[in-house]
Amino acid sequence: MNASLPKHTTGVDFKAKQLEFTAYIKDPFNNAIPEDVKPQRMEMYRELFFNNVVGFLDSNFPVLKALHTEKRWFELTQDFFAKHSSESPYFSEIPEEFISYLQNERHNPDDYPFLLELAHYEWVEMALSIAKETLPSVVINTGGLLLQQIQLSPLAVSLAYQYPVHEISPDFLPLEVPAQASYLIVYRNQEDEVNFIQTTAITYRLLQLVDGKSQLVQTCLEQIATEMNLSNSGSLIENGVEIIQNLIEKNILFIQKDQ
């Protein structure tokens, strides 16, 4: 007796079917509906997946969305949905995947020149708001600050952008690179509020020096003075101490305990 598979499974390439199914869901404008699947059912699947992804983009990039017409925002999000292969299976990491897409895959001359920088800025705010890290214990005494070891808060990020991303809105769209870069610190404080402050190139460099490791205040300021070729570093050190005290008060910098 010759054994045979049931007719409904004979010759079916399930992998090919899966790829056909996925291709339509990701890009129904350039892929046909899989055979033997009702169009209404495919549309339901398509809307379910696409709307979930776009919902995360809408909520995490509100300024970016506000700068686009409904049509252009749909085109941008659809292009991301169709072309980007996410490394993470988690919906909460969709915004980070979107940044990767803008940086590595998006090449549209009609986009705003600040598109990637603004998206990154909005993503940092979101990432800090949900970060699981905790702030170190606060050391109030800042006496003899030059000889104190300081460290950067795990909930603070120092940023440098070509464009003033913190000012961009539908009423302010800078299309040319300004003469001066924008230096920002985005941080979460003890009350779990995410804030930002505009700062300077010197403060940006200071936070680079203490990012990921504790450093002696005097050593940091002297290094910056050397990099700036200052013959008299006294003024910079004096101003630097004042800046550091202010950053400690904002929970951006912390004095290392048990020195």
C-alpha cells in the first residue's frame, strides 16, 4: 500500500507562505495578498501590526510627528515598517530601532536636515523616563570640592547637536546648520522628573571626562585647561567649581562616597 500525505498539505511550502504573508503585512502596496487568505483577514492582521508600531512612534516622537503632515508621517512610518529589520522583539524598544533606521537606512533628500538629531533627543527623554537605574546617595557637603571625586549620574546624558533640537517646533524649523552647536544635558532627578538644561562646550567636555568613571575635580578642570591651551587656568577652575556645584544640586553629578 502506498502512503500519501493528505491533499491539503501536499506541496505546501510553509516557509514560502510565511514570507509571503509577512511581505504583505509589511508592505501591502508592493506585495500581493497571499493566495487562499481572505483580504479582510489580511487587512486585519496588517492594521494590528502596523498600528501597534505607529502607536509607539506617535507617543515617543510627538514633536517629530507634529512637524509632518498626516500623509508625510504615514509615508515615513510606513517606510520604517516595511524596510527595517528590528534586532529586538520588544515593542518598548521600537523607538530605538527607529533611530537606527534613520541613521543607517533612511536616505530621503526631502527630510528635514535635523530629523535624526531631533528624533535622538526625543528618544533620550523617553529612555531616561523608563530607565531602571537608581541615583546614588546624595552627599551634601561640597567643601574642598577640588579634591573630591565626582561621578556622572546614571540618569543623566550629555548631548551635542548641530541643531537646537530643544527649540524645534512647527513654528521654528531651522534648515541651515547654525554657527554654534547646541550642548544639552537631559537628566532625571530624585523626583523622577526628566528635565533638560542648555550648557556649554566646556561643561559638555567635563561630563565626558566623568562619564562611566569617577574623577578628581581638580584633575578634570586642569585637563580641560590644558586642552584649551590656557596659560592661566585659575579663572576656568574657579568657574568650573561653581558649575560642578550647580550640577551636584541638580543630581547630575554626585560626589563619590567613602573616599
